[in-house]
Amino acid sequence: MRRLQMLLSAVAGGLFLVPAALAGTDLPAGCRDFDKGIRIELCTRFLNSEGLADAARSEALLLRGEAFESADDLQQAINDYSASIELGGDGAFIYTRRAKCLEKLGRFDEAIADLDQALSFNPDDAAILEKRGVVFGRAEKFGRALADFNRAIALNPEQASAYSNRGNLWLHLEDYEASLVDTKKALELDPNIREAIGNRGAALIALGDYDAGLRDLDEALIRDPAFAKSYIWRGQAYAAKGMNRRALEDFEVAIALDPKSASAHSKRGLTCSHLSIWRCAIDSYDQADALGFHDPAHFYNRGIAHAALGHYELAADDFDRAISLHPDDSDAYLRRGDANCKLGKTRACAADFAAALDHAQDRASILEARSYFLFDNGRDADAIADLKAAVALSPADASIVQAMGDGYYRVGQVEEAKGQWRTACDLSGEGAVKSWQQSLKEQGFYSDDIDGKCGGGIIDAFAACAAAECSF
């Protein structure tokens, strides 16, 4: 079968790959028109003619298929490409075009089968290997995607897009160092690959270099303001820097550009949680859930949002789902235990705290949390025992030592409580002590200077606050 030499033509209605070999056939000129509407109309008239040779019909179907593809009528493009293939059209080229349409429709296995056929004409075609690698990646067949990118690069070490796509795959697999190496190589070969600029920024952010990553993502968005993934990564960088309002803006732009991005919805939910905008958080998590985002952290975070609004049944359900996906997550057991406590499910609550302890790396924080449950259920001695065990495990943790003081005060051991509070104060930095002094002063429990020091009336203020069941 003859191989067609392709000419790339930029046109007002889209990009058409016009086979040079078609020049001089008896197809009407309009069937090669740059305007997709004219091309579809005139190719259709031609195809309705009587007595057409198979070669001419195949070429007209190919040209009309390209016009349909440019018009985003992908199924009609697939129909035309299929008919062209049946009539003996240029296999490698048409299989590749049909695969692109199938990929856009999410029919990845069919697209891969077409690219397999295209490669049967030339197994060493680096461009087609790269295309197949992209589809394998979208189909979550990551090992096969990597193999195709590796082979494409071995066949053509100057193929910048192959490095860019392999860098994108490494990014998805969370090998950020490898992603950075590949995106840098891609940009060395071609400084204008927008995806590589954005992916380099994403890798830098994942590696903690937020400022350099933000510069790359700003540049990527200047080049293409409609690229949703760049907004997602930039939003993550802003969130990591504590700039949650700017992060929220970026996630909302990403969602406006790509409403089906489950990742954008989930990250918006987490940012709303950080801002204590709980209804926004839940709505965002619900959208991500509906789009098939089933990461355990997603359910865990939505559970926290439900609990913050007092929806303890829904919170417990979400923690159930998080645990089913990550059975070793001690925090999820702890949170579910707290929800069950609030629902009055004492046995379930106790069982969850026990499970949290079984799976915990930080047993001290679990023991502290369980002490509150024990206090609430009148088991003061057991609660004090848990707090003592927590302090023994983490004697330098100011928050746990402070909780020990609160526990002693709760059972009437005031001097022991004050001793623990003094230790907690000494363990805390000046900034934390100033924050306590400010909060206690605003609540009327502290009247001395805000100096970050543990002397003066700060310990008496702790006692007054504990007596009033305040928080600071």
C-alpha cells in the first residue's frame, strides 16, 4: 500500500493534514478546502456521485473525516475514517487519526488497538509510539506507557514532546525528581512546550520549591490561560504557602475551565475546609465523589467537614469509607470514634479508639483523645491513666503536657495541674505563649503584659480558663 506524504496546513477552521499525494486527483478542489464547512459539504456531494473509484472515495472520506474531527463531530469522523480504511486508504495515517478521536471519547482500548495497527506498518515510528504511550497513560496502564515513551526516546533522542509526556507520567506517579529531569530536557530541546513548563512548575512545587514552581506556572498560564491543570498546581502551591484565598480562586478557575476535574473539586474542598467554609467543602467533596474520586483522604476530609457541622452520622459514614480504602489509618479510626461518641454509640466509640491505638505511630495523641471520651463517660481514673501514658510517650509535647494539666484540674488536683501547665509553658516557644496570653486576655482571664514569658499570672489564668471550660 502506498504511503502518503503529509503536508501540515494551518487553517481558519482548524488544522488539516492534507495528503500531498491527493494533489492532481479528480476530487473537486472544495473537498480540500481549508474551511471545514465547505469541505464537508463538497466532499459529501462528491461521495454521493455515481461510479466513484474506491481510491477516490477513500480519499474523500479521509478528507471529510478530518473536517468532522476539526468540527469536534468525533463519531462522524470515526465513521469516515473507518469507511476509508475499508476502501484501502492509507492505513498508518488513518489509524492514527481514528485513534485520536477514540482517545478524545475515552475509548482507550479501541484507540490503543488502532495505534497497534498503525505501528504494524512501521514498528519503529517514534511519533506513533509516543501517541500510544499517552493513551496507555490515560488508560492507567502506566508500565506500558513508560515502555512506549522510553522506546520513542531511544529511537529519536531529539523528540522533545516524548520527554515532556514522560515527565508528565512521572509527575502522575509522584516521582518528582524524574519528572523534573524529563521536563528540563524537553524544554532544552523546545523551550515553548507549555505542558513541560507547567509540569516543571508542578514538580518543583511537589519538591518544596514553591517560588520557582510558581514562576513556571505563571509563565505556563501566560502562554495558555485556559489550561486547567496549571491552575490546580498553582492553587496547591498557594495553599502550601498558607495563601488559601488565592488557592481557592485558582481551584475555582480550574473548575470553570474543566467542570469534570475531580482533582480540582477535591482540592477546592480541602481549601474550603482550611478556611472553615464547611458547606463549600462538602459541596466540593460531593462533586469529586460524583466524578469518581475515591481517594481515602477525600472521604476523611469530607468526614471532618460533616463533623464540623454536627452531621455525625454522615461523618461516621465517610470515615468508614476512608478506613475501607486505608485500613491502617489511625486518624480515621480516631475521627470515627469521636463521631460515634457524639452519637452516643459508646461501644463503637471505645472500639474505634482501641483500633486507632493498634494502628498508631503516634500513640500519645490517640491516648490524649481517648482521655476526653473517658472523662465524658465518668471514667476519670482511666482518663488520667491515658494522659499519664501519653506524657510518658511524648514528654516534650507541650500540648499533651497541657492536656495532662487540664485532666488533673478536672479531677480537682489543682497543684498537680499547675505543675503540668508550667512545664507546658516552658516547653512552648515565646510566640505560642504570647498567643495564649492574648487569647486569655481577650477572654478576661489574664491582665499582665503580653511578653511571651511563663511568669506572672499566666498559670492562674490557665486555672481560671479551665474552671470556665474556655479554650485558648
